[in-house]
Amino acid sequence: MKRFPDSLSGAFGRADREFVYRVQSTLEKLKQQEDKKVKRKLSLGLILAIILALLATGTALALTVGGWGHIEKAMDLAVESGAYGEWSLEAKLKLIDAMRADGIGIRDGDWEKLQGQDLTEEEKHALADGILTAYYGDEKYLYYYTIAEAEWGDPHTWSLEQKHWFWEKLREKGLYGDDAWIDVLPEEGDLAPEEAVRIARQAVKDAYLLTDAEIEGYYPNVSFFITDGCKTPRWMIEFMSRYGNSGEFASRYSVLLTREGEVTEDAAEGWLTPAHARIREEQQKGTAVDMSALLGQIRLKDQDTVYWQPEGGKHYHFLPDCPMVKKDFLPLRALPVSDPQIGRLTPCPCCVEQQDFWTLKDKLRYGAGEWKYPAAGWISEAEAIEKARTALEEKGYSPEGLYPAVYSTAENQEEEYYIIYFDALTIDPDGAVGADPVYCVVLDARTGEVISCGENHSNG
């Protein structure tokens, strides 16, 4: 059965990188400015007069985003000169010139004034400050991150290209040293971001039983990334909503996808499948929840067909050969989930609780195990089961009447395995189903080669 993480990080995952970085950087900029005396002292009246003049002459125009060179220039100036309050006039002119090169509308007259001899250096500082703060806000918080925000919007809405470029430039210049998460770009053959969002949206709808209208109210923040613990790229889709007067984004639902687009989870990072997250949320409420019924309801939303025993069967089944009906003479038959009869049936507790017999895909998708998701190049789960049966029979064992329970593991690309148990089932007088592993077969997940095969001598 699934072992749920005990920590809060298991429920909520990593802290939001963009938010944490913004807070840390802003505090650092403010500290730098507090620790150093400001070399220039301008009268408030002079600064206001210049800014009002800029506004009146149309300098503070809507941004016309061209290239990204001025954002990189702001990074370079941070390395060279520190916080904005310490910048020389030359540094400010470098940034304004980079903005002009990227097509951002700076009035030629203002640029000529900055280059000419008519203004004092103090007045040029004030003019440069007025130009930059008109675009990018309070100079206390003016640096490359807030410039990128002004150009591209909230960081949660940045494109994959913008995320990759921005964070890699920071690493390149020594302004950001965290390699725990690295944004990368999809390659030929990878999913389109729109398809990743579609898959993730459906997973959230199924887990939380949401309507199209309800899920459409959230903005998808899309990332394609690697981590220090997983060098294979994965997708993270966070469905965001705005909150408070600031209109900042907050994540409500998160979905981790494999590179190929399968819903998965990473217990080490605290990233759960939507279904697992839903169950965890219900548990944390401290109320009595029928987990079998809840998970059965969630799984039903993700099925095309279930199984039902006609003439008296009160449950629908996910397992086509559910052990709970073996003793009865009426066989199970497929039942489309659209059939009106579904409304009067309840999920079979055995099918829900005996997660060992779920497919590996369902184990991972619904949080029933912390296993390795099959990678590209692995043989299929069905093929692995068939090879395991054949291997047992060739050694004189009989898996007849036993139920296969499939798991997978991967320490590295040289050690990727399917582990398949064949279990005998027992039913207690009170109807509880137990499983006793009889045989165990280990296969190379890529070649299907039998690594070991025989009776199971572990404790399960």
C-alpha cells in the first residue's frame, strides 16, 4: 500500500522559486543601499519636476519589447556596480542605450540631453533616473529581475524560452548559483507545451472532480526542467490564480509529467499526483474520509470502462479479474462508465485497496507507490509480465491462479529493472483480501533479460 510522506513538504513540495528569489534579491538590494551612503543628493522638487516633464512629453510610453539585451546589460551592471543606488551616470547611460538598441522608446531629445553638455551631471542623473523609473518603477527595487518582470510580466507567465534564457544568464554571470532546478528547452519530438497543459488539466479535473469552467479559471504556469535528482527533463504544470490586492499569482494545483507526458510524482521533492494530493488534503482536514470511496470516485473519472457482475453485483470493478468475484458463478463483463447503471453501483473495495495489482501506470498516477516510471526504451509492462510468466514456467514453477504485482526501479541507466511478484490471494472471514507473494522475477527493463527468477523468500 502507499506510504504517504509525513512532512509538510511532502504535501506542498518545494517553495516557489520565483517568489523566494524575488524576496531574497530585494532584501539584498535594500541592504546594499542602506549599508552605503548615497553619493548624490537631489532635491525632491527637482526629481519630481523632471519626472513630471517626462510624463508630459510622453517619455513614459507603453513598453515595446524588442530584444533582451538590455536585461542582460542590467545583469552585467549588477556585477560591475552592485545595487542601482550605487550606479554611476555612465552605468545608467549604458542601460538606457541598451534599451534603445532593443527598440524601447526613449525620446531622441532626452538621449541627446544625456549625451550633451547643457545639463549638469546632477541633472543628467535625475533625467536618467526619471527615464528608468518611468519604465521600471521605484529605483529602490530597480534591477534585472524587476526589469524582466516589467517586460515579460509575472515570472509565472514567462515562456519556456524566457525562463531558460533568464536563469541561465544569471548562472553564467555568477548571480544565481542554485542548480537544484534548471529550466531547459524541449527538443524535437518532445511534447508541445499546449499538449502538456491539456494532459495536466485533465488530471486535475479528474482528481478534484472539476468542471471545464472551474479549471479554465486558472492560469497554467508551464516549466520543462531537470533537477539535481533527475537529469531527465520533466514537465511541471502549475495552475495559478491571482490573490489579494496585488494580483500576485499563487499555485492551486500542480501536476508533474514525465517527458513523454504521463502524470507522475516525485516523493523526494514532495510533488504528488493530483489524485494523491487530493487524498492528502482530505487527510489533513482531520475529518473522517472514506478513502476507498474517494479514490474509487477519482479513478472512475479517468476510466472509459469498468467491470460489473450482472444480476445482483453491487460494485463496479477496476480489475477485470477481481478476486472478490472468483467464488461467484456470474462472470464480470465490461461496463462503459457512461452507462446509467454506474450511478447505483459503488467501487469495489478490493479493486481500490489492492493497489499492488494496479498497473504500474496507475500506481504512479494515483500515488500508490514511489516507483520509477518506465522510461523510453523500456519494454512494456504487459510484455514484462509475459516474460516473467514464461521464465517461471521454464523453471518448472506454475504461476497459474496467481496475480502479478509489477514494480520498477532504476539506480541509473545501467540498473533499470522490472520487479514482478506473483501473489496468492486470501480472503478473511470478514471479507478482507490479503496477498502473499509466492514468486519473484526481476527483468532488465530495456532488454527483458531475466536477472533472477524463483520463489519469493523476502517478507514481501
